[in-house]
Amino acid sequence: MGVAVFGGGGSSAGGNGGGGGGGFAYGIVDVIPGQLLPTITIGATAGTSSFGALLTATGGVTATTTSGGAGGTGTASSTLR
């Protein structure tokens, strides 16, 4: 089963800089009928999203009044395809 997670994007700072984009992670999870799957967490603005401990995508950084925010990152467990 293909699973993708996206981190929440950061917010802007009143037109002076854009928020950073949320991170992204993707993996193929082997499943069998009846198997319980990991908890799915949905991140809000600048928040982290995850699929258990297997996939994590951090949120983008909210901009400051002088510069845009940095983008988020994504990580996947080495046990995934």
C-alpha cells in the first residue's frame, strides 16, 4: 500500500515573506488482511504529519517580518520499500 504524508505549510508574515512549504515522505507498506495499521497524525499549519513511526513530514517554518520561512523535511523508515 502506498502511503504519503505532507507536513503543514508555514504561514506568511503580513506580505513580507512567505511561509515555508511542508515536508513530504512516501513509502510502500506491506499489509495483510486484518492487520492493524499505525496511527495517522495530520499536522496543522507548520505542523508535523506522520504515519506511526514509519513516515514523518515536518511542517514549514512560519515567515518572519524580514524573510521567508524554511521548508519542512520528510523521513521514511528503512524498513519500507
